[in-house]
Amino acid sequence: MSNLMGMLTTIQSYVWGPPTLLLLIGTGLYFTIKLRGLQIAKFPFAVKTIFEKESGTGSGEGDVSAFATLCTTMAADIGTGSIVGVATALRIGGPGSLFWMWISAILGMVTKYSESLLAVKYRVTDENNQMAGGPMFYIQNGMGERFIWLAKAFSVFGMCTALFGCGTFPQVNAITESVNVTFRIPIVVAGIIVTVLTAVVTIGGIKSISKVAEIVVPIMALTFLGGSVVALVINRAAVPGVITFMRTGIARGVYTNEAGLGSSPIVAAAAKTNSGVRQGLLSMTSVFVTTILTCSMTGLVIISSGLMDSSDMNGSTLVTAAYNMCLPHNIGMYLIAVGIMFFAFTTILGWNYYGERCLVYLTGTTKWIKPYKIIYIAAIALAPFLSLEPIWLLADITNALMIIPNLIAIIALRKVIIGETKLYFSKRNEEKMSAAVKAVE
């Protein structure tokens, strides 16, 4: 085991080295400049698209509504990292980690916009008449046949992440341990419940997954954010000192969302929409919710609690203690436990779909979907009994290996992204002018 851990640690240090981090930051900076700060300038319009029916959507191709794809994306994004991961990052990198989460979110929003735009533009229909898209398709169809090897590499890494990385083992472990500590439910019983629920939902495919996400994600996100706001209000005397405290730790940070990873475009491609730009704008709001809202609230509550320097606490115990301290009657403990349960469960559902689409691309057929789902459900059943250390390392490695081909494709197709964006907003401005002229007449 020690040799395996040593080997995985070495690989992790290489794949998450300066080149990968520079690629992530550089891509976000490049598109921020070329698209003139689209993630800020067009953010109000992006939020508006969440509640506005797209003109002509009825004739648009796709499997699920654009809003459902947003919820499914957030279902996969808002995992244990948004709660426990934030606490761990603060312990390792100091309060400044929160600052770097904001920076990664701002840059990540335009990256997610770009990859979702490409996903819709280059999507295809599989043999079951379902939409198939994502980095593997915009690599092949956008960059050309000679880059199929890069598309296949992405798909292999995507399947590995879904089956053996952040899609299964860490999430199940977080759920079973959380309900065991908080509600005294045996880990085995909790594991069986999670396995059965996963089987019931995932067998129904993307439509079933998106229906669950549409209900669970908004309710849980609002509940968790609401609880965090109450905690900060109760502990408001300590809040002004948080910003000052953060200045001491702006040295390190973490990448806290899936922008650039290439997973979200897979589900974005299933949206019932006629416009890749519109879907890209919709998708980028998920980064705002998962990092700037959810992670920020978690971080602010932890920092304001004054418990961050407690050496006897790990990420999970730190975030629970912080919320318990700020909220009365042990409400914090239950809020964190329920939050972890639902956020982790929806992450499991989202990554099941990501892995499935990667498999379909690799095999060129949908006949292996059922065997894949059986293996995925088996992995869920085994998860409570496995050691997490090598799993987290493996997940980190496969995440980085997904990022590299995806960002290469986004950069290679930069002219398409910029051109489609300019065309969309040019047409939109023309429509506004035409409507204004008609109103005057």
C-alpha cells in the first residue's frame, strides 16, 4: 500500500504541476479578455435565461430542458467539496484560499461558458436517438479526425473519474460516515440505501437523473445557503474581522469547481436549445452558485467561528463544529449532515451520466450502458468499505488528465467560440433595434 501511495502521490504532483495550473488560469484569462469580460458583463442576462423560455425551444433538439441540464450540472458540481473540501482547503492554505476560490470561479465561469457552447454546437444523436456531446465530440468534430486519439483519451479518463474517482467512492463514504455520526445509522445500512436509490434513479437515464436534480438541487442549495446566512447573522460581530484575517493567507488556494474539467459539457449537450451561446451562458451560472455562493458561505462561517486553527479538527469535524457554534440547538450538525447527504448523492447521479456518455463514445454503441450501470452500482455498494486515501489521489490524477485534452480543444477552437458569441449578440441587438422601430411605428 505504501508503494502504491508513493507512486500515486508522485503522479499527482506531476499532473497538477505548474503547466496544468497555468493552462487553467491562462485559458480563463484569455477568454475573459477576448470576450470582453462576458462572465460579468452578460451575467444579468445569463441569470435571466434561467427563468425565461427560449424562443423557438420547442423545435430545438435535445433530451431535457436547459434548466434541467443546469440542475444536473450543479448536482455533479456541488459535492462534498463544497462543504468538507472548503474546510480542508482553509486548513491547508489559510483564509486566503477563499480569495483564490473566487478568482478560480470568475475565470472558470468563462471557461464553462466556452465548453458548453462547443458541446451544443458539435453534439450528435446516438443510436437510441439521444443527444451525445462533450469534449470528445468537439475534439473529433471540431478539431478533426486526426485528433480522435485525444478524444478517446479524454473519454478514458472521464470513465475512470466516474467509476473510481469523485463520482463514486468519496461521495458514498461521505454520506455513510455523515449519517452514522449524526443519526447513528450503521454504515452498512446507509450504504445499502444509497446503492438502491442510485440504482432506481440511474436506470432511468438522463431524464430520470435530471428530474431528481431539478427537485433536489434548488431545495438543498437554498436550504444550505439560508442556514449559512442565518449563521453569519447570529455571528455577525465576527464577520468584519474576516476580511482582515483573509489578508494573512492570500498565498495559496484551490480549484473548487469543474470549469475546464470537461464533465459539464457532456450534460449541456443534452439541453433542448437552439443556441450554444445561450446554453453556455446558462451553464456558467452554475460556477457562480457552486463556488461564489456555496463555497463562500461555507468558508465565511468557518473563518468567523474562530475554530480554523484548532489542530485536532479535520475538514469534516471543522465545518460541523463551526456551524454548530454559529447555530443554536445543534442545528448546524444536522444542516451539514443533510447537506452532505444530498449534495454527495446528486454528485453520484451526475457522474453516472458523464461516465455513460464517455463509454458510448469509446465503444460507438449504447449496448454497453446497462453493464456499465451495473458496475457503477457495484462500485457504490463497495465504497463504504474502501480506504479513501488512494481513491482521492486517483481522482485528482484523472481530473487533471481530463482537464488537459479539454482545454487544448477549447483553445484550438477559440475562433469558433469567439465567432459564435459575436454572431449571437449581433443578431440579438438587431432584433432589439427592429422591435424598437416597430414600436415607434
